Amino acid sequence: MPFDPALPRTFNAISIRAHAPMASGVYGLSNASAWLFIGETDNIQESLLEHFRAGSEQATGFCFEMCSAGGRARRQDRLVQEYEPGGNRR
């Protein structure tokens, strides 16, 4: 099951602050051709800003979905299985 909603946002500080909540959930970083990373966090906005500050080089977009702390890891695993992001490969 894809991100809900699957609407990607532009990956920059202004867009992150405007759209990403300071709430528990999962998030994904992408570019025009691939999913790069999917993570889970207590604070979606802060985690996205950390990726942005770190210069996540290829990311141009992000998606997120809020969910409880107890469901985050399971939801992240499902999204990783579905999208196969390069940054989550071991």
C-alpha cells in the first residue's frame, strides 16, 4: 500500500516547514526516477530537516504519513518492501 497521501512535496526547507508535521510517522525521500530512503521517526519535520541539512544529495521530493509510535516500524518495513529505496538496502 503506497504512502497515504502519495502527493510528493518539494524537498527544501521552506516546503518541509510548511507541509511536514512535528508528529510521529514515516517519511520517504525521492527524486524523479527512484525512492532513495524511507524512515520512521517521532518528529517527521525534524527528521526531514536533518536529511536536508545533511545534503541528501539526490533527493528532490518527500512524502510522509502520520502514524503511531507503535505502528511506525511495521509501516516503514511495508513501504521499504513496496518501494525498494536504495538507501534502505543492506
